[in-house]
Amino acid sequence: MQKQIDKKSRYPHLLIRSKNELAKHISDAKFSKNDALDLINRVLKDYDHYWRESSESEPEKGKYVRDAKGTPLGLLLNKIDKKVLARHDSSLPNFIFGGLRGLNHIKAGKHLLGGRRKRVLLAMDIHRFFEHISAQRVNDLFRYKCGCSEEGAKLLTRLCCVPAGPKGSKSSDMILSRGFATSPRLAVWCNLDTFIKLDYAVKKKFKDHDPRLAIYVDDIGITASRVTKEDMYKFADQVEEILNADSNQPLPVNTTKTKVMSHEEGLVHLGLRLFRNKLSIDGKSLAKRNRLREKIREKMPKEQKKSLRKIYRSLTAYKQRVENVK
């Protein structure tokens, strides 16, 4: 018997019970329900043929990026992401940024600025975030928190998860696929309870210091005003405890990337510099832009100069987006 979900639940009510119902969700005036059902059946029949290992994979770090772009699977995942998952973005807490419509790392940085001076930043990184999200966790999310039937949950899980390790490894461990269109949102939903507990702890610890939490995919940023670096380092231990408290799915921290920065030193997070009330690109990006500007002044083939100018214009446009974010 299917568990009833609380109507006031923080999770989206997907209520998908079958292939036919999923087909109905992803169909529209230009893509009929029959076309959608045909696409689902085609993908299920030849699933493994429709995704490949991406060149962005980092085997030495145990990170394998899957690529389904340009395939029936890629098309299906995009439709599920846009028509089933994305419509629930507005129900998520305001400290979640990664993978959501209209929210990005720039907005996350802006959120961390807060409204008071003399901020201190704690930056942390979840180690192999997607690889720690099991297919069972994804299935339980759909089944018990999003109100899908057993058949619907199994179908969605099968579409969004792959074996751990490199393709062809025959691993029996199924995990949320790093690189699929659906993965960023599902990664958030699968860990939402943990993230909400973390937000509560941040607000409780720094309640009189304008605390801010920003979670962007696997990057966690926490800021507060007029606190000591020692306080932040101590709180980092509490953050680790919260992230690992769920024995069914601990989220280990990459401690080599844990940093605490004061306003005197300068705050850098997500490739951004955080000032009193504005953002800027970090020193590496700024230096790259300046080097390109100098390089363009040198004599070189026309096509090479054209290529460098294109990169320079792209960096300049990015700098402007960062500095003018609302």
C-alpha cells in the first residue's frame, strides 16, 4: 500500500504512477502523449546505448560524468527535468542555488554578502556528492516523499541512475548519475532534510550575527558578521556531524577544501570575491582577463587574435554579470 504524503510536505507532489502518466506529464501541443510514450519505451529498451562517459570525468578522483546529450535518453531527461522537476523550484528553501532555474553561483555569492559588515566566511565541499546518492535513496524519494507509486518510482529511478564507476564496470552499486539533466535537482531533494537541519544549526549558532547559508551543488558557504575565525572553525566540525548524521546516506566533507576567511583577508567563494556590498570575479579570472588584453596587443595571425578577442569579450561579459547581479 502506498504511503500517504503530507500535503504540507516540503517535497514536490509528483504522484507519477506509470509510464502512461509520465508520458502525460512530459507531453505538450508539439509532443503528443503517444510520442512521449514511444520515447520512454525506446529509452528503456536500449538505455545503456544512449549514454557515454564524458571527457570531463576525473577517474583519479572517482568522479565519472555521464553524457546523454543528443540521444533519446538525453531528450527524455531534459523533458523530465523541465516539465516534472523544475516546476517545483519555488518550493525549495532560499539557501538552495545549484541547478535551479534562475539561480546560480553568482546569486549564491550575493546571498552570502548579508546585510552587516565585517563578515567571516566558512567554505566547505562535499566529497563526491553525486556518487554518495544511491539509487535506493532516489527510489525512496520518489516513492515516499513525492507520492509516486512503486512502479512510477522504479521507472524514474531507472532513468536517472547508472552503475557506479566507469561505464562497463558492471558495478552492482547504482547511483545518481553525475551529468544527467535531472541530477542537480534530485541531489538537492535527496538531501533536503539534511540541508534544512544545517540551515537551522547555522541560524541557531549565529542568530545575532546575520547568518547566511548558501548551498550550490556540492559547495557550502556560510557567513556571519562580527564572529571570530575560531568560532567558524569550531562550527565546521558541527557541519560535518550534520552532513554525516544520516547513516543511510552520509555526505563526507573534503576537509582539504575547508577554509575560513575574514573580511580583512578577503572572502573568496565559488570563484567570486565577496566585498562589503558587491561581488567581483576572483583574482585568477581577473588575471586571465588582463593577460588576454595584453596578448591581444601583440602581433599574431588574424584568426588567432579573433579567437583571443572572443574569449576576452566572454570574460568581460561574465565580469559585468557578476558585478551587476541583483
